[in-house]
Amino acid sequence: MIKLLADNNATGHVRVLVRILMNETWIGFWNDLELAVVTFRDLGLDRKASDADLWRTCQREQVVLITSNRNADRPDSLQTILREENRSDCLPVFTLADPERVGNDRAYAEETALRLLEYLSQFDSVRGAGRLFLP
């Protein structure tokens, strides 16, 4: 099973991607990969958890984080933590390259969803990648 978590800044965007992947065209892949969406609550995380706590929890619980967070403006920012703590066996963080387009452009959202599906179908080969951009 591969568990997916939408970061605070990507909840609606991930909802769009999941809807695409659960339609009749792609649901077979969704089921074959045993994909599931989890929430902050499922993980016992506060929505205000630091990026460092979020990333570490995702690694410990083996949950794939989907975000639009790209900054490295604080010592505990996601990018800083990735630089400092990422190892070859760590799960990647999927970052929406253009979150607004995911919400406003159906073709782009489909491209993004399919790129995510492609990465997830080769899951072990993307471990350690740190951050992967979608699409």
C-alpha cells in the first residue's frame, strides 16, 4: 500500500488529482498500487506541525507527501530538511510545479496525475530522490 498525504497548501489540488486517478480509466492502476489517501489527523499530526516534523512523520509512517512548498527560508523548512536528512531509502516529496494550473486547467491536472501515477508505479526507484516535481 502506498499512502498519500496532501500538505496544507495542496489539499484541494490533491483532491483534483485523486478524482482523476479514481475515474474509470485509471482506477485499475489505483487499485493495483493499493493507493490510499491519509490525513494529518490519521497521522496524529497537528496542521501547524513544522515542515521537519511533517517530513519525519511521513518517513516514519511511510507516507508520500504532496506539497507546493518549495522554500528554504527557515532552518526547519522542507527544503532544508531534505538537504540535511534525505537518504537513499527515504520517500520522495512530490511538489506541484504549478499548483494553480492543477486547479484551473483540466489537461494539466490530468498530466500531473499521470506523472504522479508513473512515479508511484516505479516507487522503489524514486526513493532517495528528495523532491520530485509534478508534472
